[in-house]
Amino acid sequence: DKNPDVKILVWAVSGYMVVDPEFAENHEGWWLHYGKEYADQPEKDRRYIDWEDPDPVHSDLIWIKWNPDNSECVNHLLEGVANVMSLKFDDGRLMYDRIVIDNLFDYSLGENIDINNDGKADPEDHVTSLYVSKMAEFLKKIREVSKMPDLIVVANAVTGWAEHSPYWNHMSGNSQENALGQYENGDLGNQWPTVLEEM
């Protein structure tokens, strides 16, 4: 029998994908890139790598940030999550990992980002605005694609979760993965008020 106090969530990577080099090369248009440093710089050398070799056992895999402005990539991810949800192993709940930008006022992807893949760096405010709007659209669509309008969706947003977050209307809440380890510079005495406030 299931324990009613334990809820199972489907875990889905949303801010990045973990792929092998061949897949990455065959789907180059899916990834976020930096602007060219020189005229004939290969696209694969301009990829926005989310994490450098985090797992020595699988060091051949690439943790790469995908571009939410690429519809083919977005549809692939949405269909993948919807397929897993259809297996009914969960309790109608979904956890999106690595939602990087949840607050336009606190965080951006950084400088020199080429979000339209034309080889040229785009203005930082344009990149941030487009990335956030497309990611919000991605989060909104999962309920439609999965045909689960009451699906509970949470994420581990990096900055504080608040009503001015662009994702606020498309999610059910924020997980507390980062709360105890990163807020208040690791000061446990100051962390609990943050946790209680966000809960």
C-alpha cells in the first residue's frame, strides 16, 4: 500500500540536457551558444555548457543548456515528459530541475549569448527576456501536452520565489532543494525564516 504522506514526483531536467557527444553534434541547433570569438569558430566550441564533468563515471556526457527558442527541442522535451507521466508511476506531480531564471530582476544568463544562433552575441536584456518568456511558455504547455490540467508542477528556482516571477502562473510552487544549503551564506540560524517564508 502507498503511504499517503509520501508523494512521488516525476523528475525532469528543464534547464539543461545531459547528452553524449554524437547526439549533441547531431542536434546542434537545439543548444544555447555564445557569440563567435572569430569568424570560423565551430558551433560546438560555442556551446553554453551548464556543468563541466560533474560525474567522473560518465565524463563523456555533456551537460548542455538547451535553447527554449528552438521549437523542435521544446517539443521533444514536452513529449518525453508527457510520455513518462502517462506511465502513472507518480502521483500526478512533476519536478522540473534547474529552472535557472525565475526572476528578471535577480539573474541573467550572462554576456555574449547568441540566442538566435546566427553567430553574433545578442543584447543581454533581450536574451534574458526571450529566454524567460520561452521557458514560461514551455512550463505552461506541459499540462496541455500531458492532458493533465490539474498537474502539480514544482521547480527548484534559484532566486526567491515570488509573485513577480515570470513562471508564477505556470507552476504550483517551489521546492526547497536549495533553501538550507545556499541561502544566507549557509548560516543555519538565518535559513529557517527563509524556508518558512517560502513555504
